[in-house]
Amino acid sequence: MIRRFDAKRGQSLKKLYFHVGSGRCGSTLIQALFNDKMFHGIFADHSRSYDPQIYISTGTIAHEDSFVEDSWRPIREKFIAPMANAASEGFFITQENLLGMRSDKDKKNICEVSCEKVAYLSEGHEPHIIIVIRRQDTYIESLYNQRLKRWEKRDFETFVAEFPRDNWHWLENIDIYSNHFGRENVTVVPFEGKVYGDSGLTGFLDGVLKAMGVTTRFAFNDLPVMNASLAPRVLEIQRIANNQLNQNEAHALADWFGENIAKKPDDPHKLMTDDIRRELIEFYRESNLALCDKYFADFPNAKAYYTGEDI
């Protein structure tokens, strides 16, 4: 890879590794684990750093529909600008709201705007975009489960019918980032462990670390459950509660379910019929095929999964 050079300073530009999502693809786990003291040491060994305060400071404005420089300038000045003189050569930044793909009915994607935000923050540095994705049908299932924790009142069939499918062609939106920052500066990481055979990696966390230039490989066994989904048997109970209780009461119930009757990692969601699943996979099959050809060369098992050939 060609490294950009700062002629004034006589040195290579610092790398900014922007993990921009997607949500429901392990973002909370990434944020928690990478802030662990063990990873601070590993990052230091690879001349990398991670400041979780950037995530907190960008949480609200990252999701806004337009780029407002006055909102982003304080963040760039406080967190990003000092990186040019820091000891580390690369810095990890995570903010899933920067992806710009929208899941709400009648909402349009804002990936171009998100690129503006990242480019502004990266001025004087070299950005590298990291995007973790999952197959659209399982994304929709997981999203609905989480939405129920946030006062979603629709049943699952209505939710699927009103989901803005056209927004979730991964290829179209990832290409926006590639066109803006260069293909060599965009890494796409599959979320699903089943596609990692013969890849030399153990899973999406290992994939994110590799994209950051961390050469140490990890198995990541017995990981904690972060932002737990609700167990399938309580989903309809929560939906009914959302329609009967006020928002604070419904959130309190969802929090209790999350702590006491959470979905186990290997539990199926049990929401989507086989017919709906096949129809969704077929809807995205052509673009997912092109996605695998372009971005998943290192994951030989991904094509069969993302195009539904293994179903």
C-alpha cells in the first residue's frame, strides 16, 4: 500500500482506522473489548491507540442527516489533531452511526454525508474504513429484536414489509466509501463465524484487528454477551407490553428481560419463515454475489452463504 507523506513534517501521515459499523454486527463488543487493558498493551506493541471518548463525543452528531462543520470542529481539534504528534502510528475510532445506511421506513441512506464527516475528521491523516456486515435476513431479525427493546410496536411481518430493502444493498453503499477514500482504504469484514474457514482468521474481531495492522491473532473464546437480544419466547410479550405500557415502563421491562431472559448466542431468532428468508436472500443475491467477488477474496466460504447457496 502506498503511504501518504506529509512534506511539511517530513513524515508519513498517521493512520486513522474508522470502524463505522454496521450496527447489529458486534459494535458494542468491539468497543468494550478494545478498551480492555490487555488490548491497550497489544495496540501499543503495534503502535496503535484507541480512545473511547471519541465514540461518546460523536454518538449523536454522527447520525445527523447533514454535515455541519461547527459540530465536528471541536471533536477534530480536541481528539484528532493531536494525533499528528502522538507516539502511535495508527488510531482506532469506532462509531456505528457513521455508516449512513438507514433502516427506518421512508428514510434514505446518507453514506455520502458520512464520508464527508470522516474526511473532515481525517484531514491531515490517512483514513482507513472498516465495515462489518452480515447477511440481510439475519440483520433484519436481529434489528427487530433490538427495536422491541426500544418500544417497537409493529409485529414482525409488518416490520419486514416496511423495511427499506433498497437501502441495504451492501455493495452499493460500501462502494461509496471506496470511491471516496480509495478501494485500498476500505476493509469489509463478515460478521458470521461460519464464513471464516480457510481465511486464517478466527472471526470478525480478528478481522477488525487485522484491518488495523495488528498482526497478533486471537481465538476470542468465551466472549461476553454485550447488548443482549431478548430470548425468542419473550418477544411477543415485549411487543404487547410496548403497545400497553408507556415508554419508560416498557423500557424497564425490556431491561429486565435483557438481564434475565436474554437470547443465547446460538439460539435461532424464530421470527422469519423459510419463505420470507428465501425471498430476502434472492432479493439481495445478485448484489451480494458482486460484493463477495469484490470485497471477500480472503473469505472463500462467504459466497455460498451470502448468496444462499448453502440453504
